[in-house]
Amino acid sequence: MEIYLYQGLVGLTQAMYLWLLAAGLTIAFGVLKVLNFSHGALFMLGAYFALTFYSILGLNFWVSVFLSAACVALIGAVIERFFLRHIYQLELPFQLLLTFGLVLVIDDLVKMAWGRMFLVADVPGFLQGAVWIFGRPFPNYNLFILAVGIGVAIFIWLLFDKTWWGRKVRAAAWSREMSSTLGLDVPRTFTLVFMLAAALAAVGGALSIPMRPASPGLGEAMIVQAFIVTVIGGLGNIRGAFVGAILVGMLTSYSTMLFPLFELFLPYVLMALVLILRPEGILGGR
Amino acid sequence: MGFAVRFLLPIALILGFLVTVPIWGGRYPTYLTIQIMLLVVFALGFNLLLGYTGLLSFGQAGFFAVGAYVSALILLQVPSLLLGIVGGVLAAGLVALVLGYLSVRLTEIYFSMLTLSFGMMIYSLVWRWRAVTGGDDGLTGVPRAPLDLLVVSIDLSDIMNYYYFVLVVTVAAVFLMYRITRSPLGLTLQAIRDSATRAAFVGIPVRRYRLYAFVIAGLYAGLAGAMLAPLERTVTPIYSHWIYSAEPILATLIGGIYVFAGPIVGAVLFIGIKEIIVRLTEHWMIWMGGIVIVLVLGFRGGVVGTILGWLDRDKETARAEEREPEAGE
């Protein structure tokens, strides 16, 4: 029995990684209405920047994560300002293709800057070790990820639901024309929202480095995961993404234990089922 | 006269050129031309969905892989090329029929996401079903079996001979697709693309027609995959990964989405550009990505669409290049 509880905890940790990955994607889609294929690539950039600051330059862990998020947010600003801004009115295939083009560019830039090696970081000192839960050792770092995931969820909820800025963003997402008529600087708001989305991706990537090696193929693996989570939660639905992350995390964790053959397969089944039965996501409503 | 100069002469020249490739070119140009022809078939099928029906599939690699794996499995058992190819195509068509039935209920981004998840299901199946697919090792030693036509048996084990087989099949597939796009079916699909609501109002069963397009695209992807297995003699799971689905998408975008010749020219350019860049630098993706971004931002008609637009700015090409979506989808 205890093993099931323990596996649930592992699944929750997994879920928080997925949540950090998917939150930015679904926010960008909800506000900008563009599904950003390069979100996984931004996650990967976050991982590489953090590795550079933390492992190579030897900076403090927190500082590294923060600097990495700041760098990727700046890159996000460039992407929104110079590329995305020109495609909002285009048909869907062209929007997807542009962000896919960005994936190709970022992938090669990463190879040029960091090479093709798999890079891993050490778990920071104060988060090493493990606690004994359900008769098994549970890494402190996993507890830390659980806390960060919940913290980010609360932060996003407060930001969008309780602040004046969040209100303006929701207004811009609701109607670009109406908001700009009322004097809201919509282009600037969109840039800021995309910077936030990019920074969230980077935080996810930065926090994953002690657990998962960074490699040039990381972005392509992550973007599909992010799609699964956001689609299950409903594209653009932030709360849905949180629920979707927990569902996929649990599903992966338990299927790894019970039927490892289908561990890769099942998340796609869940994604397809949601799309066929409730395309607007499990939480419903657009 | 105009027709002969504009269409028959270029086609005759291209065919003449293609027939002589194995004669003046070495093994590698021949191999590369086969690659281009396979991508032509793959991308033409894909564009029936995107350019003609308005549906962007991100799972075409799944059908490509079904074609490749089934033809490889058959060829490993029975040394008959025709059986392998036909088996691969039919299997891909069958899978496309089932998955298409579910997919065409959705449109826009939801359709793209569903096809992506179906494609990745096939990928994880291929990856994990080791007993049948060989897992990450794939299937190796696929024979380039002889082509048995009633009484004659043509040996295709030499790539130069296999080239002519692929050429004949590709020309037939291109011609067939041209007829499809000009048939009532093709015109109906374009009507659905321009406005599904209006098409439904005049009594067109929209979903059924989208399914036709989906299955034809699946058959073409399967055909390309089925011909790949004997060419490479190996099939690996990479052919089913979504990254591989991007190849026909990129080729089609480069050539032009709303022109019949778009995917054909695009396939030539895609493989040609890649071949040239790879010789100069190992970083070909950044160039390809840059090309895609420039095309999306400035030349959405692709190479063919843009050139046609320059040549004669008559109404049709101008509309094809700068087509705006109908309101009230």
C-alpha cells in the first residue's frame, strides 16, 4: 500500500515539473491566441542558461535561476516584438510554422553555444539528501519542486485575478480592439505577457537541471509534453493546465510502475480522448 | 500552342531529365533524386489536407511509418516488391481511415493537436512493440525484392533499377493527385476550405469529404514510406516522430501551399537546400528555420506562388497568394 502512496508523491513531483513547463504555454495561448511551438525551446534555453551560471560560472543557485529567467524573458521580448507581432492576424498554419521556424533556429544556436554534450548539474547543497516518507527515501529536491510548483500557481492566480495588471491582461485577451480603444497599450501588454510566459518556461528548465540532463533535443521532447498538458486542461485555461499536469504526472507515475510498456503511450491516449470528447478541455468552457 | 508551351514542354523536359539521372549521375545523385521523389509523394498527400482542405496535420509521419514498417515486415517474409508496397499503402490507408474518422470531427488547432497525438501514439507503439517492430533498433535487412509482373520478374536490387520503379510510381501518383485536385472531389474540398459553413449549407457532407482527403493523404504518406523501406533497407522509429512530420510541412511551405506544383518544387528545394547547407556547415537547421520565418513573414505564397504572382498578376494567382480566411467559419 505504501508504495502506491509513495508513487503518488513521485507523480505529484512530476506534475509540478509539467505545470512549470505548461503554465507559460497556456498563458501565451490564452492571451496572444498563438500556440507557441518554440515554448519547449525556451525551456531548453532556461536549462542551458542556468547550467552556465550555476555549474560553469559557479554562481549561487537562486541567482542562477533568476538570471536564467531574466535572459529568456529578454529573448521572449525579442521574439514577440519582431516575429509574433506580425502573425497575430494570419491563418493558423502560418502561426504554427513561424514558431516552428524559431524552434529550428534556437536548436542550432544552442548547439553552437553549448555543443552536443549532455550536461547535468549537482543538486544544490542545501537541497541535497532525502527524507523518509512511506518507508522510502524521498529526495529533498522533489519536495522543493512541489513547493515551487504550488508557489508559482498561487503567484499566477494572484497576478491574473487580483492585480490591476492582471485585469488589463484579461481585458486585452478578451478584445484587443476594445481594450486599445479604452487606452490600454495592447502591444506592450502582449510583449510583457510573452516575457512572463518565456520566464516561466525558463524557470521550469532551470529547476530541471539537477534531475534531467540538458541536451539539444530537450526542447522537442518537452514541447510535446507541454501540448499534452495544455490540451487536456483546455488550451488557454490556466487552472486547466494545473489539473492537466496533475493528471498526466499521476498517469505517468503509476503506469511506469504498473504497466511500463504503455508509459509513453497513455498520455497521448488521454490527450486524444479529451480532444474527441471535450475539445475545450476537461474543465470546460472557453 | 500556349498550352503546349506552358505545360507539355516543361513536363517533357523534366521527365527527360529524370529518366537520364542514373545514366549521367552517380549512385549518390540517384539516391538523392529518389529521396526527393518520396518527399514529393509525401508532401503532395499532405497538401491535399492543408492547401486544399484547410487542415494542418502534425501526424503524417505516423502514416508514413505504418507504410514503411508494414512494407518492411512483408518484404522480410515474402520477397515480392509489389506485395510489400501495396500492403504498406493499404495498411496506412486503413489506419488513416480509423484515425481520420475521429480527427475530422475537429478543425483548426484542435485538429492539429489530435493528429499530433495520434502520430505520437504510433511512435510510442513502434518504439515499445519490440517483438514486431524491433524497438529502437528498427527492422534491418529489408530486401529490395524483384518486381513480379505476371510473367516477367524485374531485378531491382541495384539502386539504379530501383530508381526507375520509384520514378514510374511517383509520376503516376503526381498525375493522379493532379486529377483529384481538378475533380469534383478536389473542388468540393476547396469549397470546404474557403467556408465550411457555406459548403454545409449547399448540402455537402463536410466531415465525409474531409475524411476522403485524410485517407488520400494517409495513402500517399504510406506510399512514400513503403517505397522508403526497400531503399534504405532499414526502418527506424524516427520516421514516425512528429519532427519527421515537419518535413512535408516545410517542403510544402517552401514551394507554396495554394498551388498544385508547390509541394513538388518545395520537395526539390527542401532536399537541395539541405544538401548544399550540410556541405558548408553542420548547422543546417538554423538556415532552414530562417528560411521558414522569412517565408511566413513575407512570402506566404511560397516560391511557386510568389513567382506566379510576379509573372502574371491575374486574379487567380493574386488570390492564391494573398487569400484571406472567410469570416464566420
